[in-house]
Amino acid sequence: MKKIYVFILSVFLLGACSKENIPMYDTVNYIQFSDTYRDSMDISFFFYGNAEQIEIPVEVEMLGNLFLEDRSFVVELDKDLSTATDEHIVLPEYYVFRKEHVKDTISLVLNNPGDTRVRIVLAIRGNGADVLAGEYSYQYKIINLSSEVSIPEWWDGDVEKSFLGTYSIPKYQLLIKVTGEGDWTNLDASTRRAYALQLKYYLREMEDKDEVVLDVDGKAMTVTVIG
């Protein structure tokens, strides 16, 4: 589905100009997202426990001369391209891009969508005066928001064989609870082993208390790390 969304958005952006074609004027500057709309974000409240609202950073950048003073600019929810509504995101009246910065960060406040999965498409609108939106394909940010969880890409055959065993949602949830870490993408083998051992020792501790942790199959939860 993600490819379909990108295709739909690309139809709206066929008239986009390249960065090189954006004119640079002394009195006008441009603000845009640092990544194109194709670099969409997938955010799941699954990783945030019982949180009903979270705040995430998103990088923006300016084109033109450095601002000598802070400049305001507007980011809106594009309701024509989004399946999300105002109840899913809290946007301020305007954001501020700090003076003498080429890049800056804005904070997005997202609300838990419950059992639904929604697509948020944000658009930079500038301020209508001396700050305009940049290149069309950088004006948009797509966020796929849900409470779902699927097996992460890093939980591959090596992780299954050497560290955590067969994937299950309860095991993944417990791993995050025990270690505080839910993304092993950039972790080296020794760090992965340390986290897997933390989970193993927790399971062993619960077993010693006669409070065996069960997996989805109704059997005691196990991991494959040796130690």
C-alpha cells in the first residue's frame, strides 16, 4: 500500500521543479523538509507502551540566505491526501526556524489512532511573505501512523538462531520492557547478546518465582542465546 500512496502523491507533484530551478532572491527564502515525501515514516504506538500521545522530531532545512532573525512558517495537514484527521495530530499555528541555521528541527505531536491505521500527509506552506515552501517533492512529509506491530526486519534468521528464538508479539513486547530497546538494526553482536541475556535472566527469574512467562503457544517463553 505504501507504494500506492507514493504514486498518488506523485501525481500531485508532477509539476515539481528541481532544487536547481528554485530561484534565490535576497528577500525570499525557502523552507522544506530535509527528506522527500518518498522517505515516509512508519510510526507505531506499540513501541510507546500505554502512551496516548507522543512527540517526534522532524528535520527541516532552508534554501537561500541565512536568516538574520527567527522566521515563522506554517505546516498543515493536507486533508485531501491524508486519511488522518485533526484528531490524530496537534499542529501549532506556526513553527519557528531559528536564525543563522541551515537546518532546524520541528516537533510533531501525534495522538494514538487506536485500532485504525492512518496516513498523515503534512505540507509546508511558508509564511506567505518572505518565506516560501521549497521544492515540491520536499514540501511534503508522509507519516503512516498505527498501533500495529509486525516482525521487524532485524529479527532475521541469525537473531532467531543465536539470540532470541522464534518471533512472537509477547516476546517482542517483553524484550522492550526488560531491555528498554526495541530496535536492533544497528547493534553489534556483543550488544545483541547482552540484551538477549537480559531477557533470558528475566525469564529464569520469573520461573524461579513460579511465575513462568508463557508465549503464544501456551508454553514457557524461551530464547536461544547461550549463557
